[in-house]
Amino acid sequence: MTHDQDLHDHEVEAHDLGLSHDLPTLLSRRRALALLGGAGLAAALAGCGIAGGGDGADSTAGSPSIGSPSASSAAASDGSGIPEETAGPYPGDGSNGVNVLAESGIVRGDITRSFGSASGVAEGVPLTIKLTVLDTANGAGPLQGAAVYLWHCDREGRYSLYSEGVTQENYLRGVQETGSDGSVTFTSIFPAAYSGRWPHIHFEVYPSLDAATTASGKLRTSQLAFPEDACRQVYATDGYSQSVQNLAQTSLETDMVFSDGYSLQLAKVTGDVSDGMTATLNVPV
């Protein structure tokens, strides 16, 4: 992928790459639909194909308890984990170009700033991200000593290390080790809604901090989705104007990742745009 394209062309190419990367994972999640017949699989693939221009976000409003920690805990106690998802075209874990996980400074809680020789700062509505990793093989108890690598786009919809203008930055990426309660906390900003995707955060779960910083032994790759009402509040603030239009072009039901179900991935969001928001999600693995 070249770095001298304008942002629009970059996003179009990126989403094409993302879909080609995504299909194996998406198909594996939809294999059960295939067992019901070709029509079921066709409908699932149609959901992928229309991710860039869905029915609009108004159809996504639902119960605020969906995707809440209690829902994830129930799933974990049943032995089911959070859905496996694509890492997309901008992972920064060595699977598509650069490997930021091997760099000194990646283990941190505040991911708003770049580290090392980079000095960029991501601006936007403050967001605290708290994930609690649960062990499905051990009665859904907290998984202590695991590690989470988390990354997402900035207010303009750009991914550090990849997107034009921020290829030399590494902000909005970080690794944290889970504590005794299985949780990790990141200080960040609310991401944009960019063309073709519902607002989301990527993350990978590793068995240990050493495994994460060597990108080995990964337990799960998944994505966190945001509730529509929180997105609308944030996107009404300065700097997010393009996100208003992009949010209206898709929905959770038509998003290429979340269209086959998002109950375990929809974060609970509290707070406000003035004081900052907090997104909370349990991650059974």
C-alpha cells in the first residue's frame, strides 16, 4: 500500500484490502448459516458487501444492556468466547507490514500520544477504555497475567503507521497486562466513523505480556462496537463533522463485521462529551 494517496482513495483501497482479509474470518463465523442452505450464506455475504452504504444508523438503536459486561459474563460462563474477528488492514502487529509490538514504549496505558521518535497527539473527546478478560475454561473467572494489544483510528479516521499524514506516528496503539481482576485500562480519544465501517476498536488478546510484545500465541482477535447514542453525542462536537455523514451510511446490522451479531461486542458507554466517556466491555476468551 502506498502512502501518497489522498485520504479518500486510501480508505477505498483499505476497505477493499480489509474485505479480502476479512472474508476467511467472516466466512468461518457464518459457516453455521451455510449449513442452513445457500440462501443463508448469500444473505451473510450480502451483509458484507453493503457495508459501505447501509440503511442508515437510525435502525441501530437498542437496549443499553446489549453488550454490557453482564451479557459477556453470561456468555463466558457458558464457555463461549467473544467472536473472532479480522484485525483489518492496519494491525501494526507484523501481519501486514510494520510491527509496533516490538518497539520499546508500546506497553502503556495512555495511548493518546505517539512514543519514541514520534511526537503526535491524537485529539478528540476523551475516552477511557476498560476491558476485562475472562477465562472461559475456568468458570469465567478473570484471566490474570494476560495482555491486550488495542488500536483504533483517530478523529479524522486515520490509522497511525498506515494512513497518509500519520505514517510516522504510532498513537492510539498500546499494550496492557491484565491485573488480578482481569482488567486493562487505556486512556484514549473517541474514534471517528470512517467510510464503510461502524465505529469500533480493534484488540488482540495474548496469554502474557511477553507473548504480546513478540506477537506470538495470540488467543483472540476481536473488535468493540459503540452504541449509536454515544456516537451521536460525540460526533456533534467540533472535529467530528465527517463522522456524522459516515455514521448515517451504515449500521450495526449492515456493517461487514458486526452484521452477524454484536451482542458480546457492544460496549457499555457512560459519561459525557464534556468530562469524557468510558467504554466498558468484558472479553471472554
